[in-house]
Amino acid sequence: MTLTGKLWIGIGALIVLSPLGLILPDQFKAGSAWGEWGGEEIQKMTGYIPRGFQRLSELWKAPLPDYAFQGWEGKDLFHLSFAYIISAFFGIAIIAGVALLVGKVLLKEHE
């Protein structure tokens, strides 16, 4: 098996494991996944929202908020896990596609 094949198998395994960020906090009653806190959660934990966080949090709106499809926000853990896997797949596909395009452009410049 080629190195590229092993890489894609590893990436596929990570895609399938991506819902662990949802499942483990749910099983241990830990709230959100570590580091994925919104402003309200940070305020509950610390008592305030840092100014920079509050100001910059309005700058970007995710295409799939909470990695869920529109209307799936209240679905069960199985559906949300499926949405995590789909989000991971499309995110990796977009990044790989952009990397390949940039690589091809750079190769043409050096020919």
C-alpha cells in the first residue's frame, strides 16, 4: 500500500471518529466539547466574556453552526453524529481540493 493510501485511510478513520467530540462530553455530562465554547458558556464558566472574544465572535458565521444541518439542532445524538461525519468529510474534501489546486498552480509556475 502506498503512503498516500495509508494517509487517506488515516483521514477516513479520523472522519469516522469525529463524533467523539459530541459523544464523550454527553456521556460524562461535561457540557460542550473542550474549546468549542460559545460566549454564553464562557460567561457561565468565568463570569464575563472577554471584549476581544465578544467583538470577534460576530465576525464569522459558520456555514454549518454546531456542525449540524439547518433544522437538526434539536435532533438526537445519532443524527448529530452523522452531521459531524458529513461536516468532517466536506471540510477535508474542500481543504484537499484547495491544496491540490495550489500545488498544480505552483508546479506550473516552476516549469
